[in-house]
Amino acid sequence: MSSSELSWLYSTQLYGIKLGLDNVRKLLTALELPPPGMKFIHVAGTNGKGSTCAFMHSMMKAAGVNAGLFTSPHLVRFNERIRDAEREITDEEIEAGLKRLRLLVADWETHPTFFELAFALALDWFRQRGLEWVILETGLGGRLDATNAITPEVSVITRIGFDHMEQLGDTLAKIATEKAGIIKPGVAVVTGMQDPSAMNVIQRVAKSLKAPLNVVDGPLNEVELGLTGPHQAWNAALALEAVREAGIRLPALVLEQGLRQVRWLGRFQKLRDGRLILDGAHNPEAAMVLAGTWEQAFPGEKAEIIFAAAKDKDVLAILEILTPIVAAWHFTAFKSPRAMPPEQLRDLLAHFDAPKVPVRLHEDVASALQFPAVRRQLVCGSLYLVGEALALVEGEPGSFQSSLQ
């Protein structure tokens, strides 16, 4: 979809990311959102947020609960961010919703950000759909994220690692303080195994707010999962505990069906008969998980890695972590000023003891994908890169909507 209203929404990205709740509260108050009776499960963390949300959504869908799901960023089209168990928000619904929002905020002194508007659009659509349950993924951090304007039934904190350090802090304790900002007085918290410094923060905040803390201490290995990798067993365990904590009682067979049928694009996603893998790993911890998942899925095999990354990521660490599984590097860039130039990516290899493998530069994702591959290909380094690749592989390059957030 290319529309004047969606173009307007994307233009608001020029306002940048403004962390804080005053503006989003004003927006939601003006729209009388959320409506009475709407219940939320709120998810923060560094890695695994989207997959954990997807597991919960799939379990609820299997049980006939039509829950809303708000996630970010999208991979191919904006519509992916706002959905329920039946469908995504349509182009026409986006257009109509944004038209109302644009009129509402036209004369506001402090203009809402892209993410605040997307969140308001989602809650408005969930209200129109008559949904009782909504699963919310934070955009950035937690404490000052727009989604934190609501009070959930359960707060979920996935694995905390190093990412977005300019906004969130340069230690795990500081980052955990931002993530733990979603904890509300008396509202149950579910988390998994964390670095001790991060866990200390979560425990302290939960205790101070008298929020019952449930720490999941083991992965869910006894159930077949629809997502690949040992880390997904941890995400599934978190999701299962959160659904239980929310008071949603589902039969075991229904839960297993939901966990098995879950679909989440760009997370070790296999295409072209398994010859092409797409994974959105974009920070060191996610890269470590990806390398481990690759070695488990394809023992002894090396990958032709098509790689692009945002300039603000710890790209050097990511490249170093991926070297044990690389047979050849194909460096490229995605459609964004945030993308690091391929030449710069190549130059980073000189900063560590990189294996002597072929290194090729490509002007765009399409040319990287078209290069004749002798081995299995792995596209990773950025969700934006994965989105572009997915649109190309599915034969719909025109459907890709570039986004900075």
C-alpha cells in the first residue's frame, strides 16, 4: 500500500524516537483508549520478545481466543504490526485510522512520534474488533516506551542483553532497569534465566512494587515447537507461564497445538527448500544464538552469509561471533540511511582474526541473493535486511515498505 496517510505516518519518523509517556497518554485520553475491559500481556526484553509474543498468540488462537497482537518492526508491510487471530489490519483500515489521528494531532504543539501513532492506531483497531485480550511488544526499552501507558494483567521480561545502549545504558543493570520499568504495582511478572546483574534489578523492582515474580528455570523441551532453535524452547516456556499467569486456562492438547503451529517470519525461517535461511539476529547475543542454532540444524556445514547491519549496532562483535559458521561473506546494505556501507563491513574483518574466506560486496540485497551460491545461504544482521530479502524471495519486491523504526 502506498497512501497519503501512510506516507504521513512514515514522515513522522523525522521526529525521531522520543522516550516518555506524556504525549502517548494525551493521545490515548483523547481517543478514550484503551476501552474498559481490554486486558493486556506486556512483553519487554532484548531478544526473544517477538517469538514469545507469537507463541502466546498462537496458543490463544488454538483455544479460540481472538487476541490482538502489536509488534515491531514489520518485515515487509506495516500491516504486520497490528493483527488478531483472524487477520492483519487492512490497507483501508490503516488509511481510515490514520486519517482520524492526523486530524486529531494537526495542531498539537508536541507532535506524536511514529511509534506513538502506530500504537494508538493498534489500540483503536483492537477496540473496533471487540477484542478482550491484547499482547503488546515494547518498541524500545520499557519504562518510557509508549506501550507502557497501559496496565497489563501480566508483565513478561525476556532475555536481556546489550542493544540500543545509547538510549538504554551501557551496562546490563542499566538496560534491565529500563526493561523492568514495565513492572506495575501488584501485577505478576514472568521472566527467564538472566545475567545476575539483570536479575538483581528485576527482583528488586518486583519486590518494591509488590509484584509477584515468577522465574522460569527451564526450557520447554517436551513439546514440538513451530520455531527452530534451543532458545525457542525458552521463549515457549516463558509464553506458556505468562498465559497461565494471565488466568487463561487452556487444555494441554490445545497449548501443544498452538506451540506447534506458531509462525514467526524472519526467525531461522527456511525458504527455497531449506537452502536459504532468514534470521533477524542484530546484536551479539542474538548472533550467538543464531550460530548455535545453525550448528545444531546443519552440523558441520558452513554458510554463505548475506550480511547487512545498522551503523549503531555492535557489528564487529556480531561478525566475530558468526565466523565459525561462515564459508563466504556477502556484504550489502538495506534501504535506509542507518545501514552501514558494505565497504565498512568488509574493513571490520581486519579488526579480528577472521578466517580467510571469500568476501564479496553487493550494492543491494537483490544482487546478493542472485549471486550463484554453492552452499546454503544465511541472511542476517538486521530485521530490515531480512524484510527486503523476504519480499524479493516471495516475488513481491514492490510490497516492501522501508521503515526507520
